[in-house]
Amino acid sequence: MVAPRQQNGLRARFDEGGVALGVLDTAYSPTLIEFYGDLGLDFVWVDLEHGGPSPWHAGSIEDLLRAAERTGTELVVRLPSTDPTLVRKALDLGVRNVFLPRVESADEVRTAVRSSRFRYDGGPGDRGLASPRARRWGLADDYVATEDGETLVGVTIENRQSLANLDAILAVPELGFVFIGPFDLSVSLGVPGEIDHPKVQEAVETIRTTAVDAGVPVGGLGFGMDDVNEKASTDYQMLNLGTTTGALKGVVEGWFDAYEGERSG
């Protein structure tokens, strides 16, 4: 038998009342995820909603997980849907932090969260008990207790429906976190791309304050370090600092700006 997996660092940071800092890896690269871990990031966000490998392709997801596990960073995987079968698949591969997009109702969220648990809200959960990679193919001790204690299922609040049902969603037992999605909110509120629009800003603040009052960790996007620092001081506990492609863009453009020779094109 082998020992249970290490403590979920993201969950531990939430429980401590701290702030977790991460990056969205838009390259879907095991090498970069491993490097981000060595740099000390708390989590790396992998978005399977808008790109990346198929969430059903076990080998690709396992390679990303191995890179995160190698350096002790947490992989946060946003799935393309709230399908409970997809949630169970991701968890069995070894994902511990599942991020659900475009939720609309508390019932939808409760179904997804229950699918991540062996025991749920005083009764049976809906997770399948097998011997997958998460269980080290049957070798892990205390698998059931460890998995229920270390798994986080969070949701994005990013449309009118989830905003209207916010209180009920936040009351779902074992909800791991809420992540505020200003871009999709802007679309849903009729001002696409205008994330500074008063409608969007009002919605963002409503989500933040309501989640904090409910004791649910709040995550969000950082738009520069001044914004990150401000959000960290206003009870955000999960902040995305940027993206792989955004970081590379800034560095390469800085090189070009500093170059004193001539360039074609």
C-alpha cells in the first residue's frame, strides 16, 4: 500500500484564510506547469472550456497532473460543462480542483458537487468507487476519507441566471469556491467586453460581498499587480495573475522596445 496523496495546497490556503496566486497556462504545457510550480505559484489554471486537450483524453490530463505534482503546485481544471460524468472522470484521473463553467442554478451545482463525493451532506455521495489513478490503482490507504477531504469543486458566476440564484448557489454544501467571470458577465448583461461598465462592476461587487458573507472563498482575475493587491486586500482568496501568452507577449515586446537596431516588418 502507499500513503494518501499530499494535502491539497489550495484547500489548505483557503482554510488558513490566505490568498492563493496562480497563472492560466494557455500553452497546456507540462514543462511550463512544472516550471510555474518551481517558481512558487500556488496553482496553475488549465482551461478546458475554451481550448486545450479534450477533457476525455486521459493521457493529456495525466501529463499535466504529473507536472503539477512534481513541484507541489495545484492544478485547477476548468471543465467545459457541469456534466457529473465529466466531473467524476477528472477526479479519477487525479484532478483535485475542479472548476465548473456557466452554472445557472443551485440544483445544477449540487448535482455536480455530489458527484465529487463518496459521502455528501449527511448522506451518500455520487462518486464512483473504483481503483483509478487518483487511488494509485488501488494502492492508496484511506482513499475515501482523503479524497472527500481534499477535493474542491468551484463554480464560475458569469451570467444573469447564476447572479439571480447566487444565494442558493452559495448555500450548496461543500461548494469549494466561486470565481467571478467579468467577461462573460459583460456579455450576459448586454455590454460585451465592457468589464468596467457600471452594470458589470455592480454585479462583480455583489458576487464578492455575498460570497464573503456566506463564507465561500472568492476567486478572480487580476488586471495588473495594483489590481491584484487591491483584490487581495478585499477578501479575494484566489487570484489569477495572468497568462502564459500574456507574460510572453510582455517580455518579447519589451525586448523589441529596447532593441536599438532596425527591424523589418
